Amino acid sequence: MKMYLRLVSALIQGVEPSDKEKKRNKIFYIVMAIIAGFGIMLPMTFFVGVIIYSMTGALLPFGTPENGAELFLHLIATFSFIFGLNVIFSVFYFSGDIESLLPLPLRPYQIIGAKFTAALISESVMEWLVLAAALIGYTIGGKMPFYAWLGVIIGTITMPILPLIYCGIICMIVMYFTRFIKNKDTVNKITGLFTFAVIVGIVYTGSLSGFNTDKLIDALSKPDNALLNVMNCIFPTVPLLIRSMGTGSPLELILYLLINAAAVCIFMLLAQVLYLPSVVGIGQGGAKERHSAAEIISKMKRHSTVITCLKKEFRILVRTPAYFTNCVMINFMCPVFVYLAFVIHGQTNFLESFIYGIKSGNRESVLMLVLGITAVSVLVTAINCIASSAITREGKHFAFIKYIPVPYMTQLNVKALISIIFSGSGMILSIVWMGIQLNTGYKFTLFCCLLSLLCVSFATYFGIFMDCINPKLIWDDELNALRGNYNIFFNMAMAIVIEGVLCTGSFLLYKYTPLGVLFIIIIDFVILMLLNAVSYLLCYYKAGRLIEELEG
């Protein structure tokens, strides 16, 4: 057990920023952690808790208060499984510690047990918060007795275990019986395509047509729900936990814990048998085609500095599966979600009045649409982390950007441009599609595109500046460069806070002052211009100095 705990601690520290990186600016980490807590964690958990509380209260008269919480926990478990596949593959087979761990006197199940625990802790922090909020909302909304709080504590801690065990078992079986998957690029492509296929499948499913909250409550009010029955078979721990909180039956809670324990035992047994044979021969990359120096020189062409740097950034993002999945592909999910909003739009849908208000020129609806575009533009740019990982992505090649004869600001402008290209493309596609559907006219659509690009530009330069302050330059694979980079999370929190203040202030001006909608939108436009100027000047005057102080 002592060796296991030490190994878990070492693996977690390998993902976390190093002590040197943390000491670089302690005040920065403290301030950003506070902003992240109040900007992301608390609002998100409160929102989830309110939703589950409302659903439970609505289902209580029908005698099925547990169905809403069960559905939500199944969704959390499903997404945990989908996005956990890539993480487990990377942690089990393609992390840089494999060569160091295998020669040690450790059994396969010990290595896998420690790796699984480290991955569970690293990946479940936000999930634990969401689970706690959902279970608390269910407990209060369903007027559960005091013993339900024991289920809240146990469920919050243990609920993520089963989905990740499914991921671990699938990974080991696939790697044991499949010989062509011997590099992480192949795995990332497969899991990326799988994730994309699932999302597209959800979008194009016919059951979404005419969806509305009344139909959802009506479906969940029935004791025998086909979807929940199927999901309960896949994740049997969910109904056991929820029902034990309602009935107070210790048998159901004990059975819940026994299923988790049995899953862990089966997982460890499979690890002992499958892991060592499947990990032999694993490489960090695919076979590379070799060229002679003469061939390389003959293919070289002269380009401008900006074009050359832009090609380098583009190829890194597109050709690296971890970056392509997490940084590039996510931008083109926004148009899919916009399309989804119109697919699920029905006659009784809650969007009906809003869409009708836009088409009829209602001022409040127009203002809400403009504020929504600005909020989504900033959020998407922060989430895709192209800007907030601009320096981090250099990793061990960081010295390259310090010693090539290209000014720092030129390199940062190129990194900003590639972020604006990818982030802005997804947003413009979304706005144009929305403008066509709502018949807003080409002038208003073009103005919204310009406003969106201002938001993207501001979030981009601000994200680059944030990453210059304290980049994570020590990482063993590209996925860890994103997972272990606190700047991404901090930048997201700052973006949410700044955009939240802008949108809230604009709405309050509309509600409590005689200012017109057009004047408020112009004010927002001017504020975004100022934010762009501030973020650019921060990069211009501060980023170069910060880069110079960093050690490659």
C-alpha cells in the first residue's frame, strides 16, 4: 500500500506543474484560483443544483422524483466514458513514464492501479463538483431524509469509478488483441473520430425534433422509461445510489459499493493478465519516413517569416491528434450546436418566443442575441485553448522561439492569427447560418460577425498573455500539455468573468436606464475595442520580457 500511494503521488505530480513553475509566480496562481472558483466552479455547480432541484420537484407529484437525477447522472457517466477513453489510452500506454516503470519490481496490476487512481483524481475534480451539486439538488428537491446525505458523500466520490473502469478494460483488450495500434497518434485519431461520430449521431437522431421541457418531464414522469432502463443496465450503480438515498435501505447502498468493488477486482485481474503483453513494443509515434539532407534542402522554398511561422503553427495543430481533437475540432462544434438548436425547435419549445422576437425585430430579443454572440465567441476561444497554450505547446523546443532571428511580437502575432482563424471560422459559420434561419439581413449578420471577431481577438491576445506568465513547458505528451496547464482553466475563468460583467451590465442598462438597444450595442462595441487594445498592449510590452525570463 505504501508503494502504491507513493507511485500515485509521483504520477499526479508528473501531470501537475513542476515546483519551479509554481514558484515562478505564487501570487498569480492564488489570484487566478480565486477567480476560477468564483467564475466557473461556483456558478456551474449552482446551475446544475438548481436544474436537478427543479426537475425533482416537478416529478415529485408523479411519484418518480428519482428519474431526473438518474438521467443526469447517466449523462455524466456517458460523457466521462467518451472523453475518458483518450485519457486512459494515453496514461496507460503512451505516457513518458512507461520505460521507467516496467523495469521496476512492480506487478502489472500495481502499475495499472496507480495509473488508474492518478487519472481518476486528475480528471474528476470538476466531475466531483458537478456530481455533488446534482446529488444535493436531488436531496433537497425530493425532501429526502437526513441519511440521504451519506449517499451524497459516497456517490460524489465513487460515481466516476465505473465509467473509467469501462475505459480501462476496453483499452487493455484493444491493445492486447490489436497489433496495429502501436502509437498514440493512431489512438487519438480513432478516439477523436469516435467522439465526433457520437456527437453527430446525437444531432441527427430523429427523437430531437420538437423536443421541449414539457415532453421531457412527461417522459420522466412515467415509472417505466425505456431510455433509463437501458442506461441502468449499462451503469447499474446509478439507480442503486439514487434509490438508496430515497428509501434509506442499507442493502442498496451496500450493493452499490459491492458492484464498484467487484468492477475494480475484475479490472485488476485483467490488468495482471493483459497489460504487460499489450504494452510491449509501444512507441511514442508512428514510423517516420526518412529523407536525406540533400532531398530536404531540394524541397525547401523561400517564404516570408510570417507565412513560415503560420505554416508551422497550422501543421502542429492539425497534424497532432491531441491538438486537433481538443483545439481545432471543438471550434466546428459550435455550428453543429446552432443547427441542433433549430432541429429541436418545436411549436411549444422554449426557444419559440425568442426566435419569434428576433424575426419580428423585438429590441430585447435582438439585444439578447448580440450579447449571446459575444459571450459564446469569448467562451469558445477560451475553451479551445489555442491561445492559452501557445507557449506551452513549444515544450522542450521552447528555446527555438527565443533564439531564432524573429521578434517575439511577430511570433506572438502569428500564434494569435492561427487562433483567430480557427476560432473565428467556427463562429462566423454559426452566425451566418443563424442569420439565414432568422432572416436578420446581411447588414446585421455582418455586424455580428465583426463583433464576434472582436471578441475572438480579445480572448486570443489575453490568452496568449496568460500563457506567457507561467507556461507549462515540462510535459511528456501533447495531451498532458493541455491537461496539466492551469493557464487554460484560469483563462477560461477570466473570460467568463469579463464577459459576464459586460453582458450583465448591458442588460441592466437596458432594463433600468432609458438608453436604447442600439446605443448599448455601440457601447459594447467600444468596450470590446478597448479590451482588444489592452490585451494587445499587454502582449506587446510584457510578453516579450516574460518570455526572455523563462528558461528553456
